[in-house]
Amino acid sequence: MTVPPALLSHESTEHYTPQYILAAVIACMGAIDLDPCSNSREIPNVPAARHYTVQENGLVQPWEDRIFLNPPFGHDVERWFSKLYLERSAGRTTEAIVLWKSATETAAWKTLTAISCRVCFPSARIRFIGPQGNDSGPTFSPALFYVGSRVKRFEEAFAEIGMVWVVPLTISLLSPHVA
């Protein structure tokens, strides 16, 4: 089924993460080892040690260590979260922060909350940067999901961005809930 363009949130599925979010990610995890959805190898938006671009297809590559995931916001976004689930289950991904939207009715949300132990709901909508360097403007409420064991660091790093909620133990499958 083809969805009319007017029903999509944006003209592009690319939304580059603002620097204040990346600063909080680094404050939490110490560094970013991999950006599996990078806009570019030459001039990447995310300061990660490794980047997979669309040509390298991050869905078929290994995801090791600390991951920051701002996936393409398209209809098949759940594939990225399933990949994170598999990589975390295999022990390759040690920690991850995912920037996505608050879409609680979706399979993608259910997959993310199955592996997350915390979620931050920013107190304001995130102003993304578009592919041409323009402000792409938000049309949705964002959320930042934490997968890992250093929950206090996540809570501290994201406290100024918004409210941090605990993901209920009955939902979270792989992330230990450490106080």
C-alpha cells in the first residue's frame, strides 16, 4: 500500500541529531563506538568511531560496543530496532541510546521497550537538521531510549533534556534494572 506524501511526517526519512542530544549521549556512554545509520563517512553528524552509511547497510553489519541509533524515520523503522535487539542478545552491543518518537501503538515501540530500561521524554520537541542543512522541524514527540546497565549515568545525562521514566520490568527483557 502506498501512503500519500501528505500523511508522512517529513519529505525525507533523514533527521540529523542536534549537538546537545549527542553531548548527552556521550556524557552517558563516554563515547559512541558506532553510528549504524550515518549520513556520511566524510562529514558525519554523529561523532562515532565507526559509521555505516546507507551504502554499507547497517542492518547487515555487526553492531559492537556502544551504539547511538537515530534510524531513518520510515515505515520499516522496526527492522532497526529488531537488529539492536539481536545484537544486544548476542552480546555484541554493550550499550545503546536510540532516538525515535513516542509512538506507543507501534511494533517498533514494543521492540524498543522490550530491550530498554529507561526512556527520556524531552520537554520540548527536538529541532532536527535536514539533509540540506536546514531545520527540518519536528512533527512528532520524541523519545530517547536507553539500553544498558549504567542507568544513573543516563538519568543524569538526560535530566536537563526531559523526564526520564523507568521501563517496567515486565516489558524489559534484556536490560538489567540497576539502581
